[in-house]
Amino acid sequence: MAGASAILHRGAAVDAAAPAAAIRKAGTVRLEGLGKTYVSAAGKVVALNAIDLDICAGEIFGIIGRSGAGKSSLLRTINRLEQPSSGRVLIDGQDISGLDETGLVALRRRVGMIFQHFNLLSAKTVRENVALPLRVAGLPAAEIARRVEQALGLVGLSGKGESYPSRLSGGQKQRVGIARALVSRPEILLCDEATSALDPETTGAILRLLRDINQRLGLTIVLITHEMSVIREICDRVLVLERGELAEEGPVWQVFGAPQHDATRALLQPLQHALPEDLACRLRKDRRDPQDHAIVELGFAGLAVPDLARLARLAGDGPLRLVLSQIDRIQGRAIGKIVLALGPMTQPDAFAGVSDSMRVLGYVDSTDG
Amino acid sequence: MLTAQMVDRLQQAFWDTLVMVSVSAGVAVALGIPLAVFLVVSGPGGFLAAPRLNRAVGWLVNGFRAVPFIVLLVALIPFTRLVAGTTIGVWAAIVPLAVSATPFFARIAEVSLREVDPGLVEAAQSIGCRRWDIVRHVLLPEALPGIVGGFTITVVSMIGASAMAGAVGAGGLGDVAIRYGYQRFDTTVMLVVIAILILLVSAVQFTGDLAVRRLKVR
Ligand SMILES: Nc1ncnc2c1ncn2[C@@H]1O[C@H](COP(=O)(O)OP(=O)(O)OP(=O)(O)O)[C@@H](O)[C@H]1O
Ligand SMILES: [Mg+2]
């Protein structure tokens, strides 16, 4: 419950305060006409095409899309692991395309990154791995020791400093990755499929850690994932990429509640429950008998509230059976659908307006239980 | 049985071999590792891409590796005189030994360096490492087990090559075996030298393997 209200609160805060925060706080990303074309012996590949995007300070921004859609390419232009072919990348208003090595090193201390396969140095201990960003930055040893301890504490690995990465579990390795990314106190954290190699339970723990960091440190997080549940659980806004183009973008509840693009619908498909088989095969297009039950789907896209008392009132005396219910609470809004079977005395039209969308799926005999 | 004189001779030969092999192995490491690093970082996809120079150095390395050691020993005489100031003795053998071992070791080290996961280099870049930091903190430490294994192979093959150093009067175990064992039919000397060489090579291989295992358990 606390988690849900936190999401609701944060979601609302981002909606309202985003433009102001973008100006005030550090950690904004702006992409202007961003394009990336890879040229190799095999030919040219257009990975990104004219992407315009604003990521606000302090938000958790998700990027989804099919394999090869250009997600990693986009993320990697933000810390210039990839040089854009066209367009600009602005971090806190500063164009990063012209940076020399010194400028790049400074930029990368403000933009941390974690990876799907953790990418920890096997020849160094956990402590040395986490200390490396500060060591190469030339900080004094005492300061390094203090901050490494702090970072390890933040990710819950205080006792593990002397271990080598090969001795750690996947979840612990990713925690080391996070500590290493955070030790230079960045404003932005980039996550490229950071939980893809982890089991569901560990994924949950890492997501909680990321959300916790986001709230405590006010860090902007940009993450790529193939798991829609990750977006649903921690993201404020989401971007859908399709073949290097921006398909759609918006608050998670909006994109998930009312997807506008085929690519989005395809990605969200696994979250959809189909009508139960036994019902689907008996469904008829039109009413043949006055005693038939209408099967009605009420869609919720985050605006209407699924008010059960109201539904019951509209059904009058007739039976009102719940056939299928799939309501997710995203950023404090009801997203999904419920499917109802209405008694013969209830007109489907009576339900118009109680949800964001209403559809009569068909009719079934009254005889079934 | 061995005469006291022969024992002395063997002892001297053992030290000569040890000096020749260890000094030239030291040179091979000192020059071979930078060479290997250069070949990797200047190659295609490396962060200091310099294709022309990379190819030129690659050809040079291959050229030296193509020449048999005994030929190199003779062909390098002018160069040896320039570097060591002499063309006979232990120091005169060290020059061609080092020249032949360096490209050999460099290629082996290069393979280990190439096997370092590019994701690690990327991670290092993402935390603000400069090029030199990446060589020092990522490439070399991560490739170290492979480099040490390759160094072991290099040293063993150098012990073999040093047997030909007698050609420039450098002595060493191989020289004794050929001069006394082969040319004067002293089978005992031959067998003793073979036994010493086997022990020496085994000791090198054992130490190398142990070091690699130590490095890998981390
Ligand atoms: N270094 C490269 N050289 C050539 N082509 C590349 C390179 N990196 C990516 N590409 C191509 O660019 C396109 C986008 O790749 P990208 O890695 O950004 O996709 P992605 O959305 O991250 O995919 P995935 O979900 O599989 O990680 C792909 O067609 C890919 O083959
Ligand atoms: Mg990717």
C-alpha cells in the first residue's frame, strides 16, 4: 500500500512539476533530432532516426521496443559510448557532442551506467571495483575509502568488500555494479537491461533498490527493459521505439492504458488475458433469444474508476456476473479491463460511460451456470 | 662418471643458460607486452585505431617470427655488435634470443588481451577511465592469467633455442651436450644435460601453471 501511494504521489508530482524541475534540477536529458547510423562492411544500419525527447530531472524513464529497435543505441548516446550520427544530446542543457577526452571523463562522472551482464572486473575485489571510478579521478585514498564504504552500504553489501565478483550471486553482482555507478555521485543512471539476467525475486529486489535510490538521491534513471512489469512497477514515463523511430511516449498509465501504436500493443500483448476458452467458443455475435446474457467488456485507461457499487446499481435486479477481471494499478490509476455477463433484463447501453471504453463482445445462452 | 672438471663445466653451463634465458625473457616481457597492447588497441575496433601502423607492426612481428632462430643468430650479428658491443659470449646470444622471443611472446599476449570482454572496456569507459586507465586497470589485469601462461610457453621455447647459442660461443647446457655428448661421444654428459633440461623445463612449467591457477581462482 505504501508503495502504491508513493507511486501515485510521485506520478502526480512529475506530471505537475516536470517543466519547473527540468529547469531547476540537475539530471535532465534532451535529445534533438538524434540519429545513429552504423556503417560496417556489411552495409549501413539506421539504428535511430530523428528522435526528439526530453527526460526530466529525478524521473524514472523507461525505454521499450522489440529487439534491434535501437534502445541500446539511444541509451549509449547519453554518455557518449556511442557518437550520434546526427542531432544533439544535451545533458543539463550542455551539448555533449563536442567534448574531448577530458570533457567526456567529466561527463561520465555525472552519468553512471549499469549493464545486463554486470561487467565487473574479475581481477579486482568488490571494493576495488567500486573504488575504481574515484581512483582514476585521482581522489585522496581516505576520501575514496569513505565513499566506497558509503556506496556499499547503500546497496546492502557492506560486508562483501574483500570478495571477488566470481564469488557473488547475480543479484549481488548487480548491486556492485550499482555501487560502482553511484560512487561518483552521478545525476543520471543508465540501465541497459539491468535485471534481464536475474530471477524474478532478485529482479524485484534490484527494482526496489533503484526506486529507493531514485527517491533518496533524486537521481534521474533511464532504463531499458524487455519486461513490461518493470516499467509498470517503477517507471514514471515510457518511450516505445520501433525500428529506430519514436513510436510513442508518455506517462506509463497512459501508454499502457491506451496504447496508440501497433508496436506498443504488440509489446503489451503478453499482459492481456484472453477470454476464457469455454466462453469464447459459445459466444454468438447477436442476441437470438431474449433470455441470452450479454458479455460486455469495460476498458479502463486510467481516467474512469471501476466503481463496483455503481455497476451493481446499473444492473438492477438482474444477475451481474464477473467473467474476467484484469485491473492493474499503475501510478495510482486503474488500467485494464473487466468482462461482465449481464442478465436478460439489463441493457448493455446502460453501462456506457462507467468506463473509458465499452464493448459488447457477444451473447451466450442463459442456461450455463 | 663425471670428472670434477666436467661438473664445473656443467655448473657454468647451467648458469649461462639461466642468465641467457632470464635476461632475454625479461626483455621479451618489457618489450612484448607494450607491443601486444599496441597491436590490440590500434587494431580494428580498438580505442586508438591506427590501421596502417598496426598493419606495419603486425608485418614486422610476423617477419621476425618467420626466421628460424639459428638464422637469426647469424643474421643479427651486426645488430648484436651494436647493442652488446661483442659478437661472442653470453651477451651476444642474449640479443638474438630476445629479438626472437619478443614477437613470439607479443603474439601470445595479444591473443589474451583480445579475449578480454569488450563489455569490461565499455564499463571502464562509462565510469570515466581514460585510455591508459583502461590498459592498466582492465586489459592487463584481466588478461594476466593468459599472459602468464603465454610467458611460460615462451620461456620453455627459449630454453630450447638457447641450446644453439654455442654457435656464437655463448656456452650453456645445449652447447655442452653437443660438444661433449655428441661430438665426443660422452653419453653420460649427454644424459646428465638432458636430465637437467627436463628438470628445468618442468620447474618452469610447474611454476607457470601454479601462478595461472592462483590468478584464476579469484
Ligand atoms: N556496433 C554496431 N555496428 C553495426 N550495427 C549495430 C551496432 N550496434 C547496433 N547495431 C544495429 O543497430 C540496430 C539497433 O541496435 P540496438 O543494440 O540499439 O538495439 P536494441 O533495441 O538495444 O536491441 P536489443 O533489445 O536486442 O538489445 C540493430 O539493427 C543492430 O544490429
Ligand atoms: Mg540492447
